[in-house]
Amino acid sequence: MNPSVRIGVIATLLAVIVSCGSKGPAAGSPDEVLLLVKKYGGTGDVMDLYSADTIRQMEQYMDASGMDEQSAVNTLSFIAGEAEYAVQNLVVNGENCSMDLKFMKAGPEKSRGLLLKLTMVKEKGNWRIDRSADFRELFKAHKNRETENYLNRIR
């Protein structure tokens, strides 16, 4: 075997071993989830901050729509690094949480004043964002071609 191929194989195996040992970010509180989304935005680690049902629904949508993984990561990375926000109407009820997230500073997406309703669930001792209902609706709209029909109407 060519020495450069062996080095490539060894490097790949090492990367797999190292990545299998890491668990990704974990959040002990709803506020910490938001800080970690901001910190890990744009990376695959952001997926660890979402409920298992959210990831399952998102993968179903990705398969149906052809959405690539980086686009999915970008969708889940909704808090820009320089964003400022305030948590309002925080309600924690056992292993469920709801809140309004109000963006206070205009970032790259001009999000100032945007109010986003979030729900979170506690899974395996860590808080995670639950957007499964959103992805179910998105999948349903895609399946019914509602998105395409809407875009065709406004063109």
C-alpha cells in the first residue's frame, strides 16, 4: 500500500476514534442552551442542542427535500455570534420549558425586534430545543408542494 494512502487511512481512523469519544455540548439550563447555540452555531455540534424528535423530523425533511447537512446546521444555528437577546415569559414545568426570545440588536439577519417562541425538553438530563413540530409542518408543506406553489404565486 502506498505510504501516503496509509497515512490517510490512519488519520481518518484517528479522527473517527477521537470524535466517537466526544459527546458534544450539553446544557444544564434553558439559558445555557441559548448560549451554546450561539457558541456552536455553524458547526455540527449545534445538533446536540436539539431534541431527538427534532433531529428525526429534520432528517425526514432533509431526505424529502434534498437539503444538505450544512444547510440544516445553518437552520439550527439561529443565534448569530454577535446577537443580543432577552428571554421573556420563561415557564419551566418539570421536563418542559417555553419562552419568548426577543432579539435586541440588529445582527447580520436584521433580527432586531424579532420575537421567537421556543420550547425545550429535558432529555437524558440535558435541556434541548424542541422544534419537531416546525419540521413536521415544513415536511407537510413540502409534501403538499405548498412551498413551491406559494413561490410560484408570488413570482
